[in-house]
Amino acid sequence: MTTVASVSEETESSPYALSHLDSLESEAVHIFREVAGEFEKPVILFSGGKDSIVMLHLALKAFAPAAIPFTLLHVDTGHNFPEVLDYRDRTVERHGLRLHVASVQDYIDRGVLKERPDGTRNPLQTLPLTEKIQSERFDAVFGGGRRDEEKARAKERVFSLRDEFSQWDPRRQRPELWNLYNGRHAPGEHVRVFPLSNWTELDVWQYIAREGIELPEIYFAHEREVFQRSNMWLTAGEWGGPKDGETVEKRLVRYRTVGDMSCTGAVDSDATTLDAVINEIAASRLTERGATRADDKMSEAAMEDRKREGYF
Amino acid sequence: MTSTTEPTEPLSVEQLSATTLLRFATAGSVDDGKSTLVGRLLHDSKSILTDQLEAVEHASRNRGQDTPDLALLTDGLRAEREQGITIDVAYRYFATARRRFILADTPGHVQYTRNMVTGASTADLAVVLVDARNGVIEQTRRHAAVAALLRVPHVVLAVNKMDLVGYEESVFAAIAEEFTAYASELGVPEITAIPISALAGDNVVEPSANMDWYGGPTVLEHLETVPVSHDLAHCHARLPVQYVIRPQTAEHPDYRGYAGQIAAGTFRVGERVTVLPSGRTTTISGIDLLGKPVDAAWTTQSVTVLLADDIDVSRGDLIVPSKDAPPTTQDVEATVCHVADEALTVGHRVLLKHGTRTVKAIVKDIPSRLTLDDLSLHPHPGRLVANDIGRVKIRTAEPLPVDSYADSRRTGAFILIDPADGTTLTAGMVGESFAAPQPVKDESDDDGWDF
């Protein structure tokens, strides 16, 4: 009868088998070090969201005991959660980092960008980001994007080439073989680098728990005044909500993603600890973007279109 | 507001943290039921979430299809959806209680070779799909050849659509035997054949009730248990230096660490090592494993190594055990897969990236092109175009410490880059194309086939 090689028993107990978190961590550290070795002026996009917090943690580990050879860049929409801005500033202070800020509000005040009728500022981030990359001559820009987030991202490279207008052309992407990343680019072009490409939302949370990484408190369940719009709970505030017909109520919620207040929804949750959050995500039947991001619901290709224009 | 949770049983934090990672690739066309197999693995492991499924159902209805087309889950680009084809490798993620999986889903038709080579380059396992009604066809042989060329350690032959051949053991046995003979001859070290019906769910996640003559694992059971760590005792240890860490602070005035990801084997504190290509020798005085001092470290850990002597070491160098140093050479012979639209020609001036070192190089000769369907050789083609596999001879401007790809996938691999526009041109594997065939087993050993 059929005999199949028996492979199971000793393998899982092999002392040389890395856990999946160790594998992912090592891969991300390798990516940070490749960029440090091959680029002149890299920068980490740092929003104070969990993915960028994990990126910063990995970068600190990759170069310890030396300081990280990168600066940070935050695209400030003007509608950020105050808890997240506090976290950002504390982190910069604690690690002695340099922070660049590209401000959407500045662009609106100068009349370069116009507020959208729906009040959403997410699509407005692209121009300030692109111009900051050009004016500071950043040649590598680390983003926290993960391939599991969205289908246009499932085909993103770890090293993703952008032209001088920051545009992404899916047909110009280079095949990536083994771990031999190709960072060659012409003057004026830059490379977006995604060290968390192979991580899932659950991996990020497990890693946060394992490493004891501090997060902004809005990731955990808390009472908040919210109102319902497009089937999501949005925080009431100066940015433009609630409007007529929308009513504010107090609910126990937490955020699964952190972005612009105008388009990032909270989810009903009583998860006040990391373990509770991890269990909640492991059981969730919705993706984090599906549950919390209004902008990705616009069309089948909403993310692809924003990526082509230079969005992160 | 819809609740985001329902009362399924989540894995405990401990369970989730103890899992290992398997990278695998799937090969096969839509006609073989690849999308159905991938869809079933994702669906039955609860990795397709409600909003994703709703989006697929919605898009399928818009196209006039009654049932959700699971290919729409992976065809993420507008051009792919418009043309109804998959043009690029898609990475999918799923997990069970035992393991986390990264699936490189490679399309069957357009740019086929380039995509499967890309997906297979990082894969520990490849699933080759055949239709039980058609058996081993030209495409199957091509898939086996790519897996063999890329030295993917484990190959699974999934004989699909068993429901359409009456779940007949003899049909499966004949296909498994033919494929195993072919792939073994190419040097594939481990082949596991599994009779399945992706549509009906036989032997994908759950054991089949229709094939009690089959006693082996289901596809998912096999993916969960196949070994992911290599036999390190027989591996050459290799550490490509990525970056030199020099804090130059009051706290660490003299710290000088060589950072890199161990490409193969194990390194120990106290070990004599040689730095290539310079050939200088010293001793490992310490290993930092991301902030934690350790006595030994192994592939694929990212580490920082401290050396006893103050010798010149920089990015691009390779640290190896002194007793097991590869020779350095400026003449590289390799099997390559050309991945760019622009052709590779004799006399082409290129950049060659090997490990962390990038050097100038010139293509001296293209002795042959290989047809994957029948493994026939075409001597002196003069050029290689996109998706061609061939042999090349390259002269590098500086000596490189290369291993044979058969011995070390990471330090036997390289890419060629166009110096003008940075395009990745070619993927290269140093040394012979295929491994020597496995010794033929005595047929009397058992009454079936032996993997």
C-alpha cells in the first residue's frame, strides 16, 4: 500500500526551527539592514499606528546598541487622534529621534489642497507626502503596509520602485527572488520598503504582546462618544461630525486601525488587555480594513488607485 | 452595527506563538483546479473573512457568475480583473494551530516560468497540481523541472478531480508513479503524492471517505508536518555582512559589530572564521541575537557578530568557518532564468548581486538554452528572452565566494541587474542545473511506490 515518508515528530521539536514570529522578525531586520547598507537617506513613515510602532521597534533592535540610521516622517492630516499624537511625541523624545512632519492642514491653509465635501482627509495625504520626499531627498521610505491587508497589496514587492512623482506602476515592479532585494533607482526616484510585507494583523499583535511594546490607549476598549456613519462608529469632533440626523452616543469601543479621524471607525469591543485583543482578532470574521476604513469601501480598486498616485 | 466577532474558538496566545512558518508555492492552471484548492485551504482554515467573501460574491454576480469565483480573491490588480487573468505572484497568508503559512500563488499561463521561479525561490515546498483525467502532461513536467532547478526540498503532487475518475486507486497510482519517476530523475529529494478532490473536499483538509485505499496525510496535514529546518550539521555556515554597527558612544566607545542574516549553517563563539574575499582570519568573540548575547546562532537568524581581531570587514564581505571556506572566483557558471522583457545577450555588461555584494560583470557566453517541456538543450542560442532557462558563463570584476546552489540555496544564488535603469534581468543558480538522480530502490521493498 502507499507509504509516505514519515516526517512529523522530530521536526517540530528541532532546536533549529525558528518560531514564526522569530522568522518574521529576522526577515524584517534583514530588510532594515539592507536599506541602511544601500541607501543614502532613508526615512520611516511613522503615524503612531501599531504597524509603524512595530516597524520602529524592529529598527531599534536591528541597529542596537547604535542609534537607528534613519529619521521619522509623519503625515499629519490635522484630524489625528490626540492620544496618538501624544504617543508619537513621547516616542520621539524617548529614543532621541528626529521627526519630520508633512502637514495636510498647511496645504489646506495655503489653498493648495481643498477640503473634500465628505470631510475625509486620507486622500489628501499623498501630495504633502510626495513633496516632503522630494524636498528632503529621501531615497528609501519605509512603510508599514502588509500584503494581507488588501488585495492590491497582495502583489506589492518588499522593495517597491516609485518614479519622481511617487507613482506606483504595477507593471514596472521587479521580480523579487530569494532575499536578494534590488534597490537601484534613478536620481529623483525612490523606493518604498515594506518590512512587514509577510506579517498578518495577528502576527503584529502577537509580536506586540511578546515584546511588551507600549501602544496608544485607543487600541484598547474604552468609553467614547461616537456616532454612526456608513455603518461605522466615528468619533465626534471638530473635524466635521456629527451632521444633522446623526446622533452621538456613548459606547464601549476600541480601534483596530489608527488613521484620520474622519474615516477610521471604532469597533464594539470589551477587550482591555493585549490577550483579549488577540483573542478578539483571532475570532474576527472581518478584515481590519473592512471593519474600520471608509476609504477602502469606495470601489473595488480604491487602494490600487491611491497607491498608483503615491499613497502609502 | 454588525458585531465583528462570533463565538468560534480562538487559539490561545501560547498556541499561536509556538507555531513555525512554512513558505510554499502552488503550481498549476485554473483548469487543474488550483484556485479551488487554494480557496479551499483558505476557506477551510477560516482565512477568508466575511467582508472578503462578500466582495468576491458581489464581483462574481456583476460578472454574471452564480457561484463566487475564488480567483477574484487573489487577482488584486485592475488589469487582472479586466482581462480575467493572473499576471503576478500573489502572496496569501493563513494559519492553523500548528503552523503559519505563506503561500506564493503563481499564475499558470502568462509569464509562467518567471513567476514560478520567483515563487519557488523562497519556498520550502511546492504543490504541483494535475487533473486525474489528464495525468502527467507537458505542463506538469515543466512544473517539476522548475521545482528541481530551484531545489525546492519538498514537492507535493496533488492528483485532483479524483471524483471524476470514480476515486479509482489505479488511476492515482499510475500518475503518482510516472511523476515520481520523472521528478526523482531530476533530483527532487522528496515527493509526496496525494489523491484529492478540491471541489468535493477529499483529502484537502479532511480525510476522504471515498478513498479508503489511501492511508497517507491530507494536503493540509502534510503542510503542517513537513520539516522546515534543514540538516544543519551538513550545511556550510555562511554569514553575508550587511552593515557594520559602530555606536561610537560614551557607553559603547569601541563596539564594532558585523550585522547580517545567517544564510546557512551554524556559528559559535570561539570559532575560527575567515572573511572573504580578503581571506583574513580571526575568531568570533561574541554573537548578539537582536539584543541578547548567545553562544551559537543559526540560519535564518539575524545577528551581530563580534570578532576578536580588528581586521577590515565591510558590507559585502562573507564570514565563513576557516575550516569550510568556499573558493573565490571571477568566473561563474550558472543556470539562469531570464525575468526581464529586454533580452540577455553575450557581451551584456551587468551588475551581479550575490549575498550583500554587488559587482560589475559581463556575460561571456550563453552555452545553451533549456526547453523545460522535454529538457532538450539548444546550443549557443546567442540570447535569452523573458522566461527562458539557460546556461551562462559570467566574468566578474572582483572575486566572489560562491557556493554551488545545490549546496546552499542562499549563497549559490544571484541576480543580474541592468546598470542603466536598475531592471532585475536574470535569476542565477551557480553550478549544475539538476541534482544527480536518487538511487533507484529495489522494487521488492514494498508493493506500492516508495517516496
